[in-house]
Amino acid sequence: MMKAEQLRKRTEAVGAILVSVFHLVALFVIGGSIVWSAVAAYVEMMRNGHVPLDGLLLLFIYLELGAMVGIYFKTHRLPVRFLVYVAITAMTRHLVVVDVNQASDERILAVSASILILALASTALEYAVNRLRKEDLDY
């Protein structure tokens, strides 16, 4: 009975180590991919001789994704607000890239409403985080 318990504890310890190693490798792969993509996009913009607005917004998306990886690497928590920021920037970029003359009014309105909903969600997340921090300090 004792050997089975020791084997279970060792197996759990090895499993925890493997999960930690996987997280580290995955974070470095994702981080490296973000840097690689951002550099490639930047080099292409420089080759073209100008940075269009949608290209600048793309660089902001890479920045937010990189910050997300960095925060997760340090805290082991996924910053959900950064995902919302990425979504807002991506939707804004979509509005810029889409030729407004070819898009229907309904589509433009739907994307704009989506951005507004995401902004409200970000505000709600910020409020909730600040409220939870305040409650933690009260104890």
C-alpha cells in the first residue's frame, strides 16, 4: 500500500514537471513567433517606404500579444483584458482595411457595435479587478 502511494506521488511530481516544461517551451515558441511575425511585418512596411494605418494597428496587435506572453510568463495568469484589447484593435484594423464604399452599412454598424461591446467589457473587467483588489486589501 505504501509503495503505491509513493509511486502516485512520484508520478504526480513528474507530471507537474512535464506540464511546467511544456508551458515554458510553449511560451518561448509563441513569443518567438510573435517577434518573428512583427519583425517580418515591419521589414515589409520599411520595404514599401511607408507605414499604413492598418500596418501600425497590426504592430499594436503584436505588442499586446507580446505583453500577454510576458505577463503570463511572470504570473502564470492569462491577462484576459489584453485579449479584449487585441480584439478591439483587430476589429478597428478590419474597419480600416475594408473599403468603406464596398461594405454595407449594416456590416460597418455591426463591427462598430462589436468594438463598443468589447470596450464596455474591458471597462467591466477593469472595474471588477479594481474592486477585487480593494476587497483583498480590506482583509
